[in-house]
Amino acid sequence: MVDEPDQDELEAAHCWEAGDRVPNAPEMTAFRRRVRLHQARWREAHGHPIGTQPMVPVKGKPWRPVGSNLPVDYGQETGANFVTPGALDAVHARLAVTEPHQSLAAQRLFVDLLWAPTLSFNLFGDLAADVGRADRAVHAWWPHTPGTVREVRFQHSPGWLDPEYLGNLMALDTAFVLDVPDGTLGVVGVSTHYYDYLKREVPKPKRLAHYREVAARSGVFAKGAVDEVLATNLLMMWLEHLLVLSMLQHRGREWSWGRYVVVHPEGNVSFTDACARYRALLKDESTFACITLESLLATRGALPPKTVKLLRDRYLPR
């Protein structure tokens, strides 16, 4: 159970947000309030100014300070939302490339201290410029991964809106692209989560038949699993997994191995529960894995010790 800060404490730090409450989930509500306050305190401890909601105030319209945000201009000029130079370099490298039809909230990367895509750059940015280090890290986290890492991609889709994949705007927070011994490619597609939680959503009807086809061809789901997914809050996890599976099914046969990995803090019980329920729907678990942020950071030989310390201080309230 996560201790929940009281309202006075949160208001004093400009962290009392109605949206932090998760209906019928007091433990998740407490976690969200706790990590928001932690980010505000981290910001203050490092001398960074407070941001606002909306992120860019409009003259003559209401705005308010938000403790877990940075000002837009400050965030973009300093890169203060990123804990290492390697993470910031990875952001700039990604923003220099435009994947066709991509959907990427670039401004938010520099402003929102809670945002999961920013966490993905902070976690894996140091690996992007050194594929040897990236390869050692991937095999430390997932020892049975075949081949060697050739590239680290961020906010990546093999085909935004491309019907030969999923035909939607799903993307992988981080994709470790592998050279597999048979000359094909593999991928560890990572979905990183922090403050967010899973809500029940409904897929667009015109795409559902295609999603079902990808799921059926994969052979990894138990009987009735798709209907179970559609009746719960597991849809987004399923679609991200399907994106990796669609890569393995692409007619170009470029991809021969893939795994979808969910990373989340121990205190984020929404994803702890979802990972357990989702795993129960699989008859073949080889393309799916979950790991906590704490376990990822504790893995020896994966990330540089200095980076691990910076990440723990930034993201894990004591």
C-alpha cells in the first residue's frame, strides 16, 4: 500500500489534481498522487521553475501552476526533463526524423515530468548511442533474446496507419532492433508506464476484424481471449502486442522474432493486475513479458550505475 499525501500537502505543491483519482481504486489513486508530489519535489530540489496547465498559457484565458510540469520554453531550452545527456541526445535524434503519419506529442516530452514516453527516453537513452552497451543490457534483462542489438528506436511504429501492420497509430515507446543469426530481424518492443493506468476502451469497429485476424494468425491467444480483452481494460495492451505480432506476419518476412514487454513501477497496481490477467489469456507466452521498473534498474550489467541512481532518485519515491 502506498501512503497518500494529504490534500493540504498536495495543494501547497500545486499537485492537487482531480484527474489523479481512479474510480474504485484507492491504492492506484494514492500512487498517482504520491508520484506527482515526488516529481514536484524533484523539480524543486533541482531548482527548476514550475510549469502550468495549459502548458502554454493563452493571454486572457485561465491557467494555473502545476508542480509536476516545467515551463515549455525552459524545458525545451534546458532539456531538464531528461536525466542524462544521452537521454536528451536520443530525444533530439528522434525529433530530427519524421516517420510517415506519425503521432508524436513532442512538446509534452520536455514539459510533463510524469509522462511515460519521457521515462522511456530516460531509461534507454544512454543505450541508443552505443549498440554494444544496448546489446549487453537487453541480454541482461531478457537472456534468451536471440541475436544482437543493431539499433534502438523510440516512439516507433513499423507503419503508422499502414494496414499491412495494424492500420492505426499504435507505436512502441522503445524498440530494440536485433540482427538474428538467420539474417532476419528481431525486435523487443517496450511499452513503458509510470503514472498512467488502464481504462476500458473500445476499438474502432472498422479495424476490429483486422485485429482479430492478426490475433488468430499469431496462434498465441487462448480460446475466447479476444472477447475477454474486449470486455475489459486490456485493449491498449492487446493492441501494442498485436503491433509486434503484425511485424512477424508482414509479407516482407523481414522480422522473424519479436517480444512485447511492459515496464511499470511496482506501485502501479493497474499494470500489475493487467499483466497477470493478460498473461492468463495466452497459450504461448514467448512473445510477451512484464518487468517492474525496480527490477529493471536492479539488473546488474544493464545500465550504468550513475544512470541507475539518477533514475531511482527521479522516479521512485522512498
